[in-house]
Amino acid sequence: MSRKSRLRRELLAARRLLTPEDVRKAAAVLASAAGDLPELTGARTVAAYVSVGREPGTHALLDALRARGVRVLLPVLMEDNDLDWAVFEGAEHLVPAGRGLLEPDGARLGPRAVLEADAVLLPGLAVDGRGMRLGRGGGSYDRVLARLAAAGAHPALVVLLYDDEVVARVPEEPHDHPVDAVVTPAGARRLPRGSGAGSADPAGP
């Protein structure tokens, strides 16, 4: 088992210990902390995602961004694991999809719609002090980040986590891209994007 796989298993096991009340309380605090992050307060378009299960909750944050007039794009999982995008029009327009996910029921905008985002919220399991993120291993967001890099787009990359998921070091591979900031219930923290391997991106704002 690789170091990444072992760390994923440990972190997912810790999440399974969280109660629904733990998740609800953390989501409310995360929405407030993330909503105050300058990378989001100044954004006109944000690519985000709909949290499920015991993931750090995004529902309150999505509602808050939309209420402020932010155009929120949500992912639609394609058959090849790449991501299409559609505009978030409210919780009543989210429908069940494969793998237990929720997706918007509106028009699909195409995988390149993410290039319009001023900030991208990324799901993850951990991040370290260099900004290196550990995803769930499906590869969908690796494609998104590669698409952004290939187009020369540099939106702020933000990951939402629980406090104990900011770790000493995340195992990295050459294709991994560091993030700009992490938001946990304890608050938001900027990270030195570009110090990890696999990225030549300039520092975010």
C-alpha cells in the first residue's frame, strides 16, 4: 500500500467517527470562515462542490456565495471521471447522481467552464504546510488542475478540511498541484503555493 493510500485510509477512518452533529457544527463555522476569505469575497465566479456524507460541509457556503451574487459553478461527474460544470441555482435544483453525489440539474457548460472561475474550492482529505493536497484518488480534480495550468489560468485554489487534517507532510507526485489556502473550523490559513513539487504556478493572491 502506498503512503498516499495509507494516509487516505487513516483520514477516512477518522471522518467516520464524526457524528452528524459534529459535521453540522463544523459546516456552519466553515461557511463563515471561508466566506470571509478575500479570495472568495472578491470573486465573481467560484467553482465549488456539494459536500456529501462526512465531508466538511459546503451547503451553507454555497447558499451564502449565491446570496452575495457570486456565480457558483458545481461539478457534474462524467463517465470518464472528468468534470463538466453547471451553475448552482439553489438547493432545490440539486439532484442525486452516481456515487452518492448531488449535481445541479441545469444546463451543462462543458469542462472548460472552470477556466472562468476566480477561485476554485477543492475537496480533499489533507493538506500540508507547503500547500500540497491529498485528494480521494479519483483523479477528477487532477484533470481540472491540469486544465487550468494548460490554459494559463491561475484562480485561487482553496481546500476545506477539518482541523486535524492539516498534516505535517502529504506524499506528493509530479502531477500534484499545491493550493493557496486551507479553511478549517479553526480559521483560514494561506499557504506558500509553488513550494511543492509538480508546480510552476506563481503564488496566488
